Amino acid sequence: MNTDSAQNSDKAVVILVLGVVSLLIIQILGPVPWIMGNRALKSMGPDAPRRGFVVAGRIMGMIATAFFVLTIIWFVLLLLIPGLVSGFS
């Protein structure tokens, strides 16, 4: 295995781990594996080893980012709705 392939393999594992962590624990990290995955996929060939790790980590990053955005919207609505309701009474 040459150094470029080993380096891509290491990046693939990092992207996968970041994807899992961002999905299960810290959603604010979601964009990190998403961006890293996009960059890694551009530099990898279609038959690169551990390409599936990169794709999986990238998708988990996308899902974590969506959950994070929905959580922010939810909290903003929770803060705004009581103020709007009490303003009408």
C-alpha cells in the first residue's frame, strides 16, 4: 500500500468516526465530516479502498447537520410562541 492510499484510508476512518460522533453525540460537528467527506471523495478514485467509509461518514454528517438545524428551529419556536400567545391576551 503506498502512502497516498494509506493517507486516504486514515482520512476515511476519521471521517467515519466524526460522522458517528456527530450523529449520536454532538450534532454541531455535522458539517465537519460532510465537508471532509466531500473533499476526500474528490481526491479518491471510484475504486479507492474505504470509499464506503467516506460516503457513510459524509451522509451521517448531513443527517447530523439537519438534526442540528431542526433543533435550533424548534428552540427558537419554543421561545417565540409563548411570547406571541401572551401578547394576544
